[in-house]
Amino acid sequence: MLKLKSLAVIALTAFTISACSNSNKDVENISVQDLYTKGQTYLQNADYSQAIRYLDTVEKRFPASTYSEQTQLNLIYAYYKSQDYQQALTAANRFLKQHPHSQNLDYIIYMVGLTNFILGDNWLQDLFKVDRATRESSSIRTAFANFQVLVQNFPNSPYAADAIARMAYIKASLARHELAITKFYAKRDAHVAVANRVTGMLRQHPDTQATLDALPLMKEAYEKMSLPTLAQQVETLIQANKGKKFEKITKPKKPQIIAPKN
């Protein structure tokens, strides 16, 4: 029985090696134009794994071809659509190094922001209605910076409107993240930490509901530190904004995008 099992494993291994060898011949002995054309066809048919296979071969075998820039644009899109977000970022960074003056820089920056936005997201949190703002926020902060660069440098870009909407959503989320941390400190009577955190919120996210909700915590912290003047200043701020409500910002829908033609 053991021999039979061993023979089966050997046969399966041999079949796998043979299949891989035959598969590699598909991309080893054809022209750059045929590779690119096949990659494009697979991309249009939403077969992203095959599109990546052919387009990546174009890049590796013919890095200086006339198809190079468009191939890289398509690879970024294919990686994004196949949810291989780390590879999408790697491909985007490579593009920026090799084509710093491309007419499609706004698209690249937008895709980097969109990818970081998704990396800061978590479908399980959506499923269980967990507020993402209370979780780790480095990727989402990076996404905000990406969108900010896009809007500042390419205000007329077709991607600018969506970037602005995502920045508003991120800002509200980051403010709620800071509020969650502030409440954590308040429960532990870390009054200095509370005051510092809310000061940062006033500087970075003044126009958010979470910052307004944090003001009473700041006032209480100053009172417990016996700083009545500062506490009164915060109370004045609270009264000036009494009744003010910011509209809840919902998460923007996943955009319908295509790779631009160079």
C-alpha cells in the first residue's frame, strides 16, 4: 500500500511539472506584441490572473518595449481587481519611479490611495458592524495623504471628486478613532493624555462630530487637574457649538474604474 501511495505521489508530481512546463511555453516563445495582445484580451474578459501572467511577462522579457508604460498601468489595475493589493502597490511604486512625468500620474496616485483605503478596511468589521475607526489606522492615514496629494496637484482630475469624498470619510473615521482613545484615557483618569488628545483633534479634525463630542472630556480633565481657566475656555467653546451637528458621512461606494489608455 505504501508503494502504491509513493507511486501516486511521484506520478502527480510529474504531471504537475509537465503542466507547468507546457504552461510556461505559452509565454516563453511568443512575441511582445502577442504577449501584450493576449494580456489585453484576458484583461477585457476580467480574467485577471491570466492577464497578470501575460502582462508581467511583457514587463520581464521586454522592459524597454513600446508597450511598457501601458503594460504597467494595466498590471496595477489587474492586481487591484484581483485583490492582490500589495502587488498593486508595488507595481504603482515601480511605475512612479520609471515614469515620473507620465500623463497618468493622477490615476496612479488615485489607485495607491484607493488600495491603501481598502487595506485600512475590513469586510469582517462591516459584517459584524464593528466601527473601523476604533481599530489600527496607519493604512487609512496613508490613504488620506495619497488623496490629498492627488487633489492638491490634480484638482481637475476625474478622480478628484471621489478622492475628496473619501478624505471626508477618512477624516470623520480618524476623529472617531481619536475619540475612542480619549475615552480610554478618561476612564483611567489620565487627564493630561485626555487634554493632549483633544487638543490634537481640534487642530487636525475641528469640523467633525467626534471632536465636538470630545470637548466635555477635555473640560472635565482640566477641572480634575485644577485648571479652572482652561476648563472655562473649553466650556465657552462647547457653548459656542451647542446644538451643532455634523451630518454622518457614509463610506463611499467602490468606484467603477478602468485602466487609462496611455
